[in-house]
Amino acid sequence: MQAEQLKTLIEQALPGAHVEVRDFTGGGDHFEALVVSPDFEGKSLVQRHQAVYGALGDALRAEIHALTLKTLTPAKQPHNSAAVLFNRRFGKQRRQTQMADEVIERIQSAVANNKIMIYMKGTASFPQCGFSAATVQVFEQLGVPFETADVLSDPELRDAIKRYSNWPTIPQVYIGGKFVGGCDIIRELYENGELQGLVGSALKG
């Protein structure tokens, strides 16, 4: 997959959008993207990301191993977008109905019984990818208790958590029983101060 192909797919789905895509490993499967679109006005971070993921379709699951995505409205676009290109986000909970298998039940139980639940690659003490490590680091900096589950050691869990959240990438963070997002969204919420409020409310509940 080439960066220009991703750019074309996004531009076709979001006419009038300004799109920048970079292959940051050169291997054709790890990308960074900035998408600025008037269609994002009034939409949440999650809704914006879902629009981009929908544009990429099967390519996101079959050919892209990692995508760092930044979505903005024209009013929020920095003057020097290239200098601040690509940073963070992810997330939206939309559970599919009729998922009664044992793995989904385990996920439901873990999310319900832990105020902060992180599905990641590796463990908190030994993360197996940079995105998982960065996510864990945020909660360690907050000094709050959290639970993790290693999807690498459980392929069924890795597949099920993506179906459960309707979100294609790992890590995934649940706070107070609700899906919040992945690494990019968690870091952005932390930096703008919103994450601290979410965590505080969950721990009090």
C-alpha cells in the first residue's frame, strides 16, 4: 500500500478535504495521516475517525498495521500543518448485538468490573508495541489503578475486542465501562485535560 493510494481513498470519500499521508517506516503498512475536512464540523473525534476508517475500508484491516490519525476542521487547522502533522486519537463504542460467545462475555465482565481496562499488546510491565507502551505510560503518570489484557497471548481475544468495539486497532481503553479510544485519543485527552476528568468520574462511581 502506498501513501498516495491512502490519500486518494480518503479524498474520494471526503470531497474537499485536505489530506496529508506519510509512510513513516517505508514498509507500506505503517502510516501517519492528517485529514482536514468541513464535513467534520459538529462531529466528535470518534465520528471523524470512523469516517476516515470507513473510507479506507478493507485496506485498513488487510494491509495497514498501524495508522496514526489527526482529524481537524478547517477552523482548527494550524497554519503550518506539516510541522504538526500526525498525532493522536481513536475511539467509539458500538457493540454488536447477538455476541454471546465466551470471549465476548469475558470482555463484558472485564470492562464492567474494572474502572479502567486496557486491551494492549503485551503487559503493563512489558509492552510489545510503542502505542501500547505510550498508553500505559499515560495512566502511570496519572497514578491511577488500571487493569490490562494482552491480546498477543490470546488471538481469540484480539479478534473479539475489535468486533466488540467496532474498532480495528489495539490498544483499546475503556473507562467507567465505556470505550474511550486508542493511543492517539488517550494522549490527546490527557494533554487537553479531559482524560483526568473522565478518570476521576469513573473512580468515584
